[in-house]
Amino acid sequence: MFSGTVFVRRREPDPDLMLPRSCWAVYDRLDGETSIGQIADTLGLSEPEIFAVVRQLQQRDLIEEPTITYAAYKQEGSDDQNTEGEETSSLADASRDGVGSMNGTASAAEETTDDETDVIHLPTLWDWLEETTDNVKSYKNTQAFILMEASEALESIGVGNMDDLEDLEQCSNPDVVEALEEAIENNVNEHIPDQCYR
């Protein structure tokens, strides 16, 4: 997820913008050096909670991941071969993977045919996922990765945070269904069982 990513403030929020306290607490602690995982630990936020916070802040253009030129990246690598270079590289890889996953989900969604009428019952899906994982922490982590991969499709139907997701009991949108199926296969190496469909 975002745990190793370092974010910076992109701009000051509008004075009348209202967000949950957790969003402001994270925004307030962004210094361009502390990873989002460390901030989550400090605030006691779970993986799905910090995922939701980051997405909300990103959607409002309040935060961004710092970017550098390739030349600057190479210079950092030659200055400090085994520390900053590796860390920056892993952050770049993680960021690239996240973008690739979202783009892949979107393109797969575009290929979905209209004659697919599967309806996923989300409470049953999450119950099944919890049963297939070793413990609660593993379940939360896996759920967060699935939601991250399917976030673009979920946002297209108005699901932008965990509260929206909890309010959604069933989903028949073919793009979202396909995105969830792909995300489950990528993270659990299993197909969604028939019991999760209505």
C-alpha cells in the first residue's frame, strides 16, 4: 500500500473544506521525510484507514508524492549508493506498480461486455476474504491492497472512502465487479466463490 511512501503538502486547503479529523491529522504531519506508514503508526490508523485518508487528500489535490528528474535520482544514487538510492528506487517502484495496477484495472474495465450481470454481495465477499486469510492483520492488509487496485472503478460509482464502501452492500456495475475480481486474483490467487454473488 502507501506505507513506505513519503508525501508532501501540495497546497493549503480551502478555509471551508471539511474532512474527517484523521485526514487533517495526517496532513498536519506531512514533512517530506516521514513515511505515511510512520504517520499511521503514530496516529494508530489501520491500513484501510490510512488508505482512505490518503485517497481523500489526493482527490482534493492536497498532497502529492515528491518527484525528481532521472539525473537527480542518479546523482543521489552516486552520493549514497546503498541507502537513499535504494529507498528512492523502492518508492519509485511502488509508485509505478500502483499506477500500473490502476491503469490495468481501467483498461480491463473498458473491455467488459454489457451482457455480464454478476452482482457481488460485498459483506459476503469480505467475510470470505477474512476466512481465507491467516489473521485479522493479514485480512486488513489484503483488503487494503484489493481496494487500492479497484479504487479507480469504485470511485467511478461514488465510493471514495471506507464509509462509502461500508454503505455499499451489493454491486452490479460490471466495471467494478471485474476490477474486484482481478484484484482478488492478484492478491489472493483465487477466484471469488459463487457464494459471494447474488
